[in-house]
Amino acid sequence: MRINPNDHSLESVYVTSEHKDLREQVARFLAREVEPYGMAWEEQGFVPRDVLRKMGELGFFGIRYPEQYGGSGADALTSLVFAEALSRCTFGGFIVTALVHTDMASPHLVNAGSGAQLEKYLPGVIRGERITAVAITEPDAGSDVAGIRTRARRDGDLWVLNGAKMFITNGVYADLYFVAARTDPDAKGSRGISMFIVEKGTSGFWVGRSLKKMGWLCSDTAELVFEDCRIPATNLLGLENGGFYAVMKNFQTERIAAGAMAVGHALTALRLTIEYVKHRKAFGGTLFDKQVIRQRLAMLEARTHAARQFLYHCGWLVTQGRDCVREVSMLKALTGELANEVIYTCQQFHGGMGYMRESAIERLARDARVLTIGGGATEVMLEEVAKRFA
């Protein structure tokens, strides 16, 4: 591992020169392919497929996946570097479209898929030709996975699914869905849940409606309906009745990605705001001349960088194979709340311009709000931490 002797940040322990090259590659992609077009995507409500295919061609969608299927075979820290670099974008809907595909949905296939399933689906997933979604949340079951009501019953060589899913990111335009359903109606709590692969266009499966949201406007979000949806028995993903453990395992990957998104949002908001207050004239000088403003921004910068170091520590724990539910739960709670505090303050310092739709800070404020809700609400995360008090 190459370490820059002049870089005294803790990050230098984790980040290699290859990681820095990846960051620069992502930054160039964002500047060229995303930022100039994001406002149009916000209006249309989704990210164009050709953009996602370009990301696949650049290798962004297969960072941690086996080389035999077209991936890079890299580790969790490399995936984290990508997620954080992507999260410097000012369009949260674009970020979550990509990160759901890479860190929240497709890992279910890689973690539990059979050889035949991997051969059939994974190359297209890595190339960005098959965009994925994970369908766990229901109207009455989100972080409470044990409350899932969608059912799947065996019928000869088929599974038959009935139920509904809610708030599914990539749900409108995905090609491949990884669906949690109860396969043992008599099992209590988390037992008796399995995961299934459902392809777009399967009879008995459709998008109930496209959901309109406060933020993440260029991310398509859906209610999904399964009504006697028949899929081959071979589409069972992993062990029958073992789906709860698969969901719990991937929550750590998902929550680290959410932490990366929160840190990226906060750092971007601070960068935009520092630039703004250094040029905005008021009361005979710039806003940056006001001690209260520059000191407030300095403290938020310090806290964000501290959270960023914790983010990378959690990524390192994953690469070491450590049990890090406690740490990742802390990270998710901490960074989601911090991002909202940082961006609220940054929006305040933008004044009236911060309330205008043409302002990136206004968009960040809307997009950040969900970071304390999605992927495990702050309160749920803090309970996970409290359970593990020594």
C-alpha cells in the first residue's frame, strides 16, 4: 500500500494511489456526463439508461464482483471509495440509482446466487444492461423485515408470489428484482422468509404506481404488485427460508453506502457554501468576513471530516471480515443526522438563493432528508447500537 508521507490524515492508512485514481475518474464522469444534464433528469423522473450503461462500460458496476463475470474483484474499501466519490454529485437521485444497483440490490445475487444464476444475470448487471432493484419494504414492513406479508408458495416447478412492495428505488425501470417473500406462513417472526429473482415483464408482476417524492427526483421509485406471479423454482435465491439472514447481511453494505452518500452530500454542501460566502457581499464586506459564519462552517467541516474517518474505518472492518453491526449502525445514525444539520446550515447561509430551485443547495437539502429515514431510520439504528452496549 502506497502512503503519501505528506498526508497526515487517517484516511491515508486506508486509501491507495489506485483509489485516488478511481476518485478522479468518477469526478471526471460526473462533470462530463451528470452535472450538465441532471436538471433534465429531475424533470423526467429517472436517469437515462445510456448513462448507466456508460458506467458499466467504465467498470463502476463490478468493482467488488468476480473477474470471471466481468468485475474487478476489488475489496470493500474500493467500493466505498467509489460510493463516496459518486456522492460528491449534487443530484442525490442519480447517486441512489447507481448505489442501489451496486451496493443494495445486486449483492443479493452475488452473495447467494447459484452458478447458473450468476452466469445468466451477473455479466449484464456489471455491464449496466440489467439494472437491479431490491424489493423488501412493504406498506407495513420496512426496517421490521420480520413483518413482511408478501407470500410465496410452491406449486410444482414454480413459485407463486402474492403481495405488494412499497418505496422501491429503481422500481419503475429495473430489469431484475430481488424480492423478499414469506415461504413458511406458520413460521414466527423472521423465520420463513426467502429471496427470489423476478424479471421485468413476468406475468402477474407489475408496477402499481410510480411514486412522487420530496427529493431524489431523478430516481424512479415504485409500488410493486404481485398477483399470482409465477416464477420458475430455480429463481429461488439462496436457501429456502433463509432470506432474513441474507437481508441482514446486506444491510451492512447498504448502510455503509448510505453513510458515504451522507458524507459526500455534507462535503459538497460545505464546498458550495464556502465558495458562496467568500463572494456574497453584505453589510460592507463578504459573508465570510463574519466570524460567526466562518467559525460555524469550520466546526461543521471538522465534524464532517471526523465522520468521514469513521466511515473509512467501517469499510476497513468489512474488509477484515469483522462483525461490525454496532459500528455500521452508529455510522448510519451519525452521518444521516449530520448531513441534514450541515446542509440546513449551508442553506441558511445561502439566504434567499438557497430556497430557489436553481440552487444546488436547495436540491441537496431535499435529497438529504431521506438519509435519516431510508435504509434504517436513525431511531432503528440507535436501538441496534443500544442492544450492543457492553
